[in-house]
Amino acid sequence: MNESEFDPRRRFSGAERAALFAAADGRCALCGDLLNVGFHADHETPHILGGRTHVTNGQALCARCNLSKGASMSSAFSSPSPRRARVRALPADLKLRDWQDRALAALRVHDGQAFLIAATPGGGKTIPSLVYANELLAAGTIDRVVVVCPTSNLARQWARDAHRLGLSLEPNWDGVTEPADVHGVAITYAKLTHAALVLARASGRERTLVIGDELHHLGQDKSWASAWAEAFGQAHKWLLLSGTPFRSDNLPIPGVRYDEDGVSRPDFSYTYGQAIGDGVCRAIAFVPMNGPLVWTSDGRRIEADFTVALSAKEAARRHRTSLSPHLADGLQRIVREADERLTQVRETMPDAGGLIVCEEIEHARAVAAVVAQITGEAATLVVSSDPLASERLEEFARTSKRWLVAVNMVSEGTDIPRLRALVYATPKKTPLLFRQICGRVVRTSPTSGNDCSFVFIPADPTLRQLAHDVEREMEHRLEDEDPGSGPETNDEDRACDEPTGSFAALGADLAPQAAMVSGTEIPDPDTAFHIEALARAQGVTVEEMWRRMNGRTAASTSTEIAEEPDYVRRKKLRNQRDALVRRLGEILNRTVPFSQLHSQTSQMCAAGRTVKEQTVAELEAGNRWLETRIAAEVERRRRTRSDDQARMAI
């Protein structure tokens, strides 16, 4: 053998010795005796025969066994891989979404090591990933699965979902040994740095599928990326997942391809716009809050709303003023507006909940106190320093409590489909974080319908632009967008995160501005509450629905004369309006006066004009709106009866 082929490193490092000891569970790999501190770290393929000095080619032996082994290659590990649990069949009633089927088809024919799926938050990346793992294990293509994700709460969530799909994953792995009756483990990225060598040894000996959830985290910590490469360099396959394409910046992620601008190039994409079009995700109505804000900055008193151009430092302090929980007409008013909207949503979805994402722990505690004061109900507070945080999060998901207040534990992956309102109360303004947090309120469930959710934001220019970018994707549902473009940090973020000098928030007078729905500004947030569902029912865009509701229908291209004169049509439409109002009133058990229903319809579709003043187009739009509302109310009551019957049966 040529001398150049030998591994120049002869001895295992201290960390490698520890990994070999852990993998052997403290016993000699040949005789099974307990090892002492002077155990031998042995090359399975001897170094003199070209064996690498690496944990994948190492074993922990007692001195007697190692000396008797000499340069032979006999090893307890010449036996087959450890016994694993039998893979259960996928549930018979499992029905995949169309995009999930297409993603699986692309995965099955991919012959490379790494495959990246960029699917919108709330789109359902977990299910096809676990189905793929089940298929590979059942076919004998792989021996084990390792899921790596950002938080321990997500690791447990992966384990629960895996159980439903025929797999057993251990989310509480000790970083040393895996139970023999599991198919693998679910761990956090942080744990990689402590268990990389143990994972490398296992991945080198058993054909391993590694699923990296929210993979962009590897680009935020160089030690994590290095640990990933070390742990899984010899893994059989990598399935990489992210909620949105991401930038490489200075930390390219192993296995990810990038374009000339440094943006990741997924092997399969599923955008937010596509998910809305498929009914997989909800649309979002953004409600910016603007008004005068007053603060002191280095001894100067400054007053400005969000339309005033300021330096980066003062713009950041203006934003911070809007987030102060101590100002009655600042963040407190945002919370009140959001809670009123949540109350309206709960009329048709009684368990709907809201989320407030805060800056840090003390801020979250103060905001939770504000919620309790406004609603009379204690908010569920979830912060990372609380050892029971994951349990509180799971409890909130199961109950019908109104508000969840959190710092960073819900930015990604948390599956709570009943969340319908969001207050963005953190000063962070990176595109990726903004999309991840907004993704918490777009999930749907079989019983909750897919009406839009509401996101309340200070009308900060950067936040408005981020909201506009999301709205553009909603509007152009089939357009190939680059949702991850743009800097991940900016001058305002740095000024906001690292304040210098003296600053104090003094006053605020915020009020809701025009809501943004699918790229269209709707002056009245009450109208925004219904317009997306109405547009979807009519098969038109929100912009077209808004035109119709205001009597601004697109010009007809037909030169034909209408079969009926307008005065005849108008009379029929007025009679139809009366009948529809009476029908809706009866469905509502006359809890809302007919006159109020007439007024609501006029506000929605004719800028408040009375029925006698309305045009034919306005009368038609109002009647369509009433028909849609009647259908929605009938369906809501049907679901309520079904739920009641199910509870009685139990």
C-alpha cells in the first residue's frame, strides 16, 4: 500500500474516545466486560491496513481484547445492524394534499444525497417527510431516521406525528445510546454540537435518513453547521426542510445549492400563494396601527407618526414606543383592537385564539398583564426560561383560551390551527422571522373553515413593506416569487437591538389604518373581515370584489342591451334584498334586528348608501354578500350540531 494512502493521524482524540465509550455503553465491544479509564480505542480496520482514524472506524475495547486482536479485523460489529422496531403500515385513511404527493414523487426519483423542500409555513412539511421515511424503512433502503429541529418542543411534536405514521422516534435522547425498539431520534440543532461524534459513528454504520427541519438555522451558527457536517457527512440521505428560501450570507449550509445572489435553490417549492389557492392556508388581513407617538431621545422630546421620515436610530425608538405596554393608547390599544377582532372571529369559530409575540421575557410578562386587564382572562405566558413552557404551549393548543403571549418559542413549527389573530409586538424585522411568525396564524383545520386571519402591526415602514411582500405573494398565487430575498438585518434592527443613549416612551395615540388583504387596501377593517371569503365564494380577486362592493365594476366589453330595464331589475333586487335579510334574521333567531342587517349590508357593499340610493351593481353585490353570509351561518350551525352530537355520544 502506498504510504500516501495512510491516515496521517494515528490516535483517536479525547472526544472520539468518549464517543466510542458512549457507543459501547461502557463495555468492551468484543467481550462485554466493563471498561476502565484506560480502555483502548481500536481501529476496526487496522490503521496499518489503511483504516481511518475516525469514530466510524473505531471501537472501545478492553486492553486484553485489543492486544489479542492484534492487526486482525475481527469485531463484534461485523454482525448486522442492531435490531430496530418493525415499521407499521401507514394509516389507511391517510390522505395527502396534492402538493405533498408531488413532493413525494420528486423525492422518490431523486438520486442525490440531499433534497431541499421549501414549503410555506403551515403548508404541512412534516407529513410527506415522515411518509418518505416510512417508505424507505419498509423497503429496507435505510436502517434509521434522525430528525433535527430548532427546539425540544418541536422534537416532541415530530415524535408525536411519527407515531401516527407508523414510526417510533425518541425525542428525549441522552446523546449516547438509542433504545433498540425505535426507528431513530428527534433532536435539536444545539444538541448536534455535543453529540456530533456519536451521531457520526451511528450514521456511518447504519444507513441513515437525516431530516433537517427549518434548516436555515444552520446558517445562523457556524458551530451548528460544522457539527451537522461532522455528524451526517456519511449519512445515506438528507431531507432538508425550510419554510421559505433563505440566504447563505457568510455561512453556506452543507447540501444546499445557491443561486448567483446567494439565495437557496430548493429541489421542490410550495409557496404561500399556492397554499391559499389550494385552501391549505388562510389568507392574512394585515391591520397597520398608526398615530402620533412621543418619546424622549438623548434629552430631546420627539413626536412623530410612522409617516415621518426619521434617522435609523429615531425610527427604531419610534417603533419601540409603539410597543411599550405602559401606554394606554399604544400597544394596549393594539391589543384591544385585536381582541375585539378575535371576539368577532369566535362568533363563527368559538375556540379561535390569538398570539402576541413579544421582545423579551419582561416585556412578555407586562403584555400578559395588559391582556388580563383588557379581557378579564389570564393569558397563557410561554417563555423559554420556564421549564414548563412546552407543557403550557401544548395545553393552550388543546383548550379554547383566548390569548397566548410568547417571546420566541412559537416563531416556527408550532402547530395550533385555532390561532386566528396575531399582534406583532417584537422589534425584530427580518423577513424570515416575520414570515415565520405570520405562519402561526395561517393553518387550517377540517372544522374551522379557511376564512382569513388578522395580523396587527405597528405601521412601521419596514413592517409595512414586509406585510406588502406577503400580500403580493397572496395576490400572485401562481407567480414564481423570491420570498426570502432582502437583507436579514438592517440598520433599523441594529439600532433597535442595540439602543444607545437615553430613551423613554412617553405617549401614543394609535388607531387602525386601512387593512391590506391580498394586495388590496380596504379602508375599513370590518369590511376586510368578510371580503376575502366573499371574493373566494364569487371566484374573483379581492380587488375586483372591492370594486363591486363600491359600485366600481369593470367596464363591460359587451355591446348588447340588457334584457330588462334597470328600473325593473332594481325593483327585483330590492325585493330580493328584503327576503335575504329576513332569512338571515330568522337564522340568527332574530338576535340582530332586520334594520341592522340592512345597515351592515349597505356599509359592506354600498359605502353606507340606503337601498333606495343604491345602483344595480351595489344591490347585486349586497345580495351576493347576504347569500354568502347565510351559507356560512348555516354551515356553522351544522358543524355545531355535529359537535354536540359527538359529545353526547361520548
